Amino acid sequence: MRRLAFLAAALVAVTFAPEALAANGAHVSTVALRATGPNTFAPDSEVARFTLAGVQWRGPGRVFLRTRSSTGKWSQWHPGAPESEDGPDANSREATAPGWTAGNPLWVGPSNAIEARAIGRVSRIRAHLVWSPETRIPYRLPVAAVSPAIVPRLSWGADESIRRGPPTYAADVRFSIIHHTAGSNGYTRSEAPAIVKAIQLYHVQGNGWNDIGYNFLVDRFGTVYEGRFGGIDRNVVGAHALGFNTGSVGIALIGTYGSTQPSKAAQDAIARLVAWRLDLAHVDPTGFLTAISGGSERYASGIPVVLSAISGHRDTGFTECPGDALHAKLGALAASARAIGLPKIFEPRTDASGTAIRFHARLSSAQPWTVAVATTAGVEVARGSGTGPGVDWTWDSAGVAAGTFAWTIGAGDARPATGVLRAGGATPPLAIESASVDPEAISPNEDAQADSTLLTYRLNVSANVTVEIVDSVGGVVATLVDRVWTRAGQHTMPIDGTVLSDGRYGIVITARTATGATVQRFVPLTVSRTLGVVTASPAAFSPNGDGRKDRLVVTFSLAAPADVRIRIQRDGRWVASPLSGSFLPGTQRFVWDGVRSSGSLRDGGYETIVEAEDEIAAISYGARFVSDTVAPRLRIMPTKRLRIEVSEPAVLTLRIDGRALRYEAKRAGIARIPWAGRARRVRAVAWDAAGNASGPVVRIVAPSTSGSGQ
């Protein structure tokens, strides 16, 4: 469970740039529904086509809706808000004002009409209609059950421009809540990403939430999609279970699962996802916990509720979600998730009594275990070990100075558990343990390259801190922090150099305790606008003399005369110095053929470092590139469906039964070529990013009605 595989688009014809993804025609339209008869409602005029629909209304009554497909057939009546307790917590900044009852989005496929009917008192009804066309993304299974493949937001076309606020984070994750989205179960594989995008549009532009409510979504084919923005491995607070969003991971299976059984592919995907995500938090998928309600229709705010680590939405609110069929599978899914990626560490924690620190954890099975305690600088100060189904070890911290310590619990191949704590005996004398800036030289010429630097320093005890910038003779030119009480630990501060003229400076950090103890640290900083943006192109070049991308072009600009040296480095070691000389101001261009004194450049990743030295200082910037002289290898698989195995990412130029096709393989492996029927004659050539081309590979199949393959 150490790696996380992300799916990327593979076919050139359906690979979208971020702009195209955000603007692929998806949109939301809101229409008012007027009374057309006793308790029936419809728009005043024809509506634009849509694929997902939902209604909102005022009043305590209930609303049902139906839609007409593009073929002219009306659907059955659906409840407008079957999952009314989806949404942000009531006390969150994301919560919407009361008044409208928010319905749930229903995927209905291409449709062109909507009607509603009301039961009880309803004063106004409006419909949010989302048009979200199919978004093709290549599909593959994860290479291992413990490494869930997750389609990132970029690939399914999340519109980042409509997000209404930054993500919020919980202190930890304690459980997961399983949902179904409601709507049709008959969607195709290529419709699934469009459903995810439509739900995002509905949640944001219809319901007024910050972003899509779920942390993850899963389709019936077993594809997992990244949901709410903020980081798949971070504790992002969603909007999926009223009163129980904080500390939970919301996972929605696309479709309705009241009586329909979820597919095995979907169940396996949920188990893998939960196994990975809960293991990040060291939560036992088969365990139980007590959660404090933040306020829902079922549980008032402050009520403790006992939940399973894998719960259904109905366990926290008055809802049928995730449907009887899916809810009945949760126990088996929890058992499957627990069995994936063993061994595991559960519920790590520490207890303190004076200077005695006790470490606890449960293990999935008896294992040799260790506990290591180190200073924040990485110096180990204590270690304990044992063997068994649990960790129980006590450290007497009286022998070390009081401070912050990092601890790690390890057990075989389990994901280590880590944390920090305050411990130790006597308070040590005040010290600024470390201080640095990165980079040490900046060029604030607003070219987005080293315009600012980041100051990092560490205090061993809390103190009042002052941060000043001084010039070469010690005069203060700027005060960044003036006597601010700062806790012990590591601190960072961005420093914008645009107000500083070129020259040599120092950053002076002064720390003073309440008892009057004072220490200082000096960090040098150089400001020089002489060197501008450095680029190296192409990003991959092939110095093998075949005439394709054989030259690396390094460009840089100078604002003043300077002595320039270009070096090539790999893994921090210099491997070539192809240029050294004096240059006048202006844009400079250097072309390199990859030749060096010690022989040809080996294949691999490199960085070109341009160093410019003027009257003030030497400053350097880098640009990365790859040397690749090996042509890709490919093989046409002996299968009925057209499959081609390629040794590295490459563009395939194909001629299939006289027709030309271009296909981009994003990774090494077997590529599924989108070709209907049996290809009789196939000619393929692979081109990698460095311009290397394989020899042509040809397969000819004699006319026949026999054959087999996958």
C-alpha cells in the first residue's frame, strides 16, 4: 500500500488539456417549474438538453420528478430528495442558508424535458439541469490489489474555476461512510466520468457547496475517481453526511442499490480504496468507534453515536442510502479491506504520566515491533522493541532536555505509525537550532524563477522572535517580524525580494525568552537580477546523430554583463561543462550536441545549470532534461482484438487495413488500440519523446473466420 497509481489519458483523440477538460461543454441551467395542474409543475418553455437533473423547492411537502429522454420516452417518477442528508455540516462555512430543500442529482442520460409533482405544501420548485457529455478516459486495472488506481480530477474534467472556497481538513480520519448517488445503473464506462463531472457541477452551482461533496466516487466497472479537492491522502472534510463529515471519508458508488446488487468490480474497488485510505490513518476497517454528531435530522448536535469503521449513510441519518443491497455488503467489504496489505498497525497512541511516556498500538497479527523516539533534528534518543499482537512500551524521558520529539512505531512490513510529542526533563537553554534560506540567491525580476526565497528556522523553546533584513554594512533595511511570541519548533517565512536592490544581504533572527535570554542567527542572502529565465529544450533529446532532436538548446537572458558557465549535472554530480565565457546583456542561446570530454552522454535525467557571475555575486538556475538514445520496442500481440505491447511511453503511428491512425501510449505495457473488428494488415512504428523511432512492425492475418484472443 505504498504506491498510488493514477490513471492518465492514453488516446490522443480523447486526451484533453486542462482548459479543454474544464470547457468540454458541460454546464448547468436553472429553470423555474410552474404549476400546470393540480400538484403538477413544468417549465414555461422548452429546456436545453441535459443528462443530469435535480429539483429544489420551498415548503414542507415532497416533490417527485420525471424526465423525457431524447428518444421521447418519459421515465418513472423519482423522489426529488431521496438522500436529503447529503451535504455540509450545519455549523460549517460551507452550509447554505435554510429555505430551499436541496434535491439530489439524478443521472438520466440525454434528455430534453422535465416535470414535477408535489405532495403536501410546496410553494416554489426549480430544477437544475446539467449537460455533461461523455468524457473518455482510458481504463486499466491496478497492477496490485493494494495499490488502488485513482482517476485524478484533471482526467475526469473537474472545473477548478467554480470551487467556492479552499478545502478544510480534519485532525484525523476515523471512519468511512459509503453512499450511492441514486440515478440510473445502466450508464456506460464512458458516461461514468461525465456523471462525476455533472455531480460536481450540481453540488457547486446547484446546491451552492464549495466543491463536489464526496471524497471519492466509484463506478460499476470498478474505476475510482478522486472527489473533493484537497489531496487524496489528506483529511479533507467533505459534504456528504450531515453532521458526520469531519473525520470521515465519503465514498459514493455511482447508481442506485436498493435492490440491485453492486458489481464485483465495484465491491473490489471499494475494498481496495478503503483498505488504503484507512491504513493511512491506522484504522481497523472491522472496528467500531464513537463519533460525536455535528447535528443531523437523526442525531442532534453533541450526541455520541457508535459507528462501524465502514458505515453506510443510513447509519448517520434518516436516509435509505446506500441502498439495502449495498448496505448488506458493508460487513464483507470491511473484512476484505482488513485483509488487504497485511500486516497493519491499528490505533497507535501515547499516554503521559510525568516524564513517563507510554506507547500503545494493536497489530493485525503477532509481529516483531519497534518504537523509536528522535529529536526533531533526527537524533535518536530512545528505542524499544518486542514481539506480539500489540505494542506496549514505556519511555522515561527524564534523562533528556524538554522539547519536541518524533516517534515511529514499526512492525514488519506494515505502514509505520508516526507522531510528535512534548517530553523531557529540564528546559534547555534557548537556541535557534537551525536557520536557512532556499534559494540562497534570488532574482526578483518577476519572471517566476527565484523571485522569492523561503526562510526556515527552528526554535528549541518558545520565545519572542524578530526577523530583520540587513545590508552589507549591518544597516536594517526591513523588519519582517517584530517581537512576535513564537512556539518551539520549525517555522517558515516567505521573503519577497522585489523591494530589495541588487546586493548582498543578511537575515538576522533574534529570539528572546521571558527571562531575558537572547540568541541570534545570521543567514546570508544574495539579490541579483542579472540572470533571467533558464530553459532547456527539447525536454527529451537524443544525441545519437539520427537528425531528430539531436541538439539541446539552452536559453537564458542577462540584464547586465556577466561571466557565464554552463554545467550539466546528474544526481547532484557534474558530468560536463560545455560552455564558459563572458556575455553581454540580452537573450543568449547555446546549442549542445551532447558531446563531452569523457565520452558520449549516457541516457538518463539531467539538469543544466547556468551560473552567471557579475560584480555583485554569482547566481545560478537550472532546467531539467532527459537524454534518450534508445528507440522504443513494440510487438503486435497475437490476439483477435488489436493490442500492441510497447517498451516505453510513445506515440504509435499505425496503418490498419489502409487507414492511418495515431495513438499515444502514456506508459509502457500493452495498449488497447481502438479498432472495431478484426484488423487484417497492421503496420506500426513507435516514436518516443526524444524522437527515437522503432523499426516498423507488420502483422498480416490471412482471411479466415477462425481465431481466438482477448
